[in-house]
Amino acid sequence: MAKTTFRIGGVHPDDAKVSRGCAIEVLPLPQTVYISMAQHLGAPAKPVVAVGDSVKAGQLIAEAGGFISANVHSSVSGKVKSIAPRKDIAGNNVLHVEITVEGDEWAEGIDLSDTLVTEIPGDRAAILDRIKACGVVGLGGATFPTHVKLNPAPGSVAECLIINGAECEPYLTSDFRIMLERPKEIVVGAAIMKKVLGDCRCVIGIEENKPEAIESMSKAVAELGYPGIEVLSLKKKYPQGGEKQLIDAVMRRQVKSGGLPISVGAVVQNVATSLAVYEAVQKNKPLVTNVMTITGDCLPVEKQHNYQFRIGMPLSYIAEYAGGVPEGAAKIISGGPMMGRAVANMDACTVKGSSSLLYLSEGATKRSEPGNCIRCGRCADACPMGLEPFFLFKLAKVGDMDQLEANAVQDCISCGCCQFSCPAFLPLLDQINIAKGQVLGILKARAAAAKAAAEAAKK
Ligand code: SF4
Ligand code: SF4
């Protein structure tokens, strides 16, 4: 099998996938779940239940709040206790529906059996409606509503659906485990999305450090026999799972600055999203479960896990079930060590896109004292977006927004390759991230003003 990778930049951190041997375990139900109304990209969902209502698992509790938004369902059966703001993982106040768990009864029409359903429905619009109704969002990190991504604007043609099985972030193994344990469901999900996109080519990209997953997925593809689906082994390089990097690795096409993958004929979906699409379309099961890895350098292998969780489970409950926060954990991260977010609040709850609880020791998180830039250029060599991080860093420090925009800080994917490579230990990513947020704010305000002016001119 040919091995390929993206052509610009990238780094090779130790993959530390110690939990790769941990089979998926189902977490028991807690007494209470708190389900966020903002667990997808776009407008928050609007609750359609009231305090005191009885709900079943899989029942709609909030409707999409706009075009870019997603439905939210209860992950448990029980009674709605409150609908109120609550702090999320970053400490921001977000509306949550609190449900007291009573038993485990699922809404009618949801097939929870293990029976594999391989026949794909014929009606493209009906498939999209089902994916939308079930609240499926991208589970590779962005949580973009899947029904929107699978329905490109008129005139755009999908030539290749890329299923992202790269899982290039160190430590994480949840995607790896579902590729071992649910490979056929992932392939059926891919075949469904391929059909929706007009029967384009479909490539499942997996990094070479997961040979068991490559074998498992290749076997499932061969046994199911859907035409036009192939597995591609990718050379290990971070951030292979980045959308634009994966497109370059698979299609040898570059998405231009500010462009969308569809502009080069690509649609990228994660393997976990493919599984969620299978469950939505073939089993009528809304997205209320996912798999997360409990891992870290201060956690012995016997305490590492891959858990199937339900959305709304408190992180503190999961940590306690897994044996407690380990001694020596200096930092807890949700996501991988390169792009994950520090957990500011362990009372926060799992969301659709939760992928890990990563415990890192002081040794793994301690930063060396920053020195002076020695103009070695390593950060630019490592940047997968072809940016000049040392220059952006300088501009960010003086707050030169015009030059930051002109030098495409908005294209930064916050991958951290620059900071990882810098021998002077400069906080490149931190500074660039702040500047990127400011420039994106300016661009948004400018677009809104242009839209308002165009509308005023029409009157
Ligand atoms: S964080 Fe941004 S600037 Fe740094 S390497 Fe990644 S894309 Fe480039
Ligand atoms: S890697 Fe660090 S020291 Fe080298 S050019 Fe970039 S910022 Fe300067």
C-alpha cells in the first residue's frame, strides 16, 4: 500500500499511544447529566422541554438554533430538573439542561441492536434529513454540523470524500479503537456519505503507526464490497489529521487561503462522524454517545481507558470512576497535547466532541525559559500552513493588525508545530492565537458591515 503525507511542514512528536490496547468500556450512568446547548459550531440549540418533563434517551430536547446549528437529544431517561446556565470546560457560562437519571429507557424507533444494516437508503434528501434530525456533528474537533457539510452549495462538486482516521495527536486512541471494534459500521457510514455526495471517490486515510486499524478497515472495506472506497496508509506526521493537510496528502491539492475543502473538490469527515452517520441513518440513533480516552504520562497503563460516554456526564464523575485524578497531574487537557484545551472546570460535562481526559505531569508541561529568536527558521519549516511564525509573533507583540492580516495570521490552524520546533522556547502559538482571534474579529465585523451596506443600498 503506497504511503503518502502532506508536503508542507509538520513535526514528529512522540505518539505516546499507551492506551491503544484498552478496549472500549461502557461507562455506567451517573445520577445526573447536564446537557449543553452549545456543543457544536454555530448557533446554540433552543430547548424544547420544560422543567418537570419526563424524557427518554434519544429524545429531542433542543432544536437547532439556526442554519449552522444542530439538534440536541437527551442521553438518558429521567426528569428535567433545571434549564440554566452552567460553566463549560473553559469556564464560560452556557445554557444546559439538567436531567435526573431514572432507569435507562430509550425513545421509540431507535435500534440499539448490534445487527449490521448494510443496505443504504435510496433518497439523498431523506438521508440528509435523518442526519440533521439526529444532531450529527463533526467529531474530529470542529463539531461542524454534518448535514450542512454534506450539502455543498450549488455549483460545487465533491470529487473525493476523505474519511479521517489519522488520529495524529499524541496519546489519543479513541478513533483507533473504533476502527478496530466498529470497522464495518464506519464503512457503511462512509458509503452513506459517499452516496449523498453523488457517489464520488472515498478514501479512508490512516497513519502507518496504526497497522491494526489499517488491516481492520481494509478487511471491512473488502468484505462489504461497496465500490469506490479504499484505505490509504499515511506516513506518520503531525498534523496529518488537519483538514487541509489530509486533502494535500490524499489528493495533492492545496486549499487556498480562506477557501473551503469543497473548493478543491474535497469533503473531510472523521471516522467517529462516519460511525455517528451510520447510527443515525441505519439505526435512527441520535448522537448522544461517543468514545473518549483517559490517558497521560502520569497515568500507569492499567489506569488508562477508552470509555464510551453519554453526553452530559460530568468530567469529575468520569475521572472518579477511572480511579481519580492521578497524583502528579499538573495539567488536565481535553483533547490532545498539541491542540487540546486545558480543563478549567472538572464539573463541566462531556459534549458530542469530547475526545479525552489527558493528565500531564509537570515534566511534560513545564516550559523552559524563553530566550531570543536566533533566526534559525525552524518554525517556518515546521508550519503546515506555510506561514512565518517568527514574523507573526513579532507583529502580534506590537499589535500590527494590518500586517498580521496581510501575512495571513487568519490561516493559522493553531497546530503548535512552530512552538514545538522553536529552540528558543518562544511562546509562538500563544501569541499568534491571541492575534488570530483579534484579526478574525476584525474580518467578521468588516463582513457584517459590508452586508449591512449592501442591504441598505438595495432599499
Ligand atoms: S500554530 Fe499556526 S503559525 Fe504555528 S505552525 Fe501551526 S499553523 Fe503555523
Ligand atoms: S524557531 Fe524560534 S528561534 Fe528559530 S526562527 Fe522561529 S522563533 Fe526564532
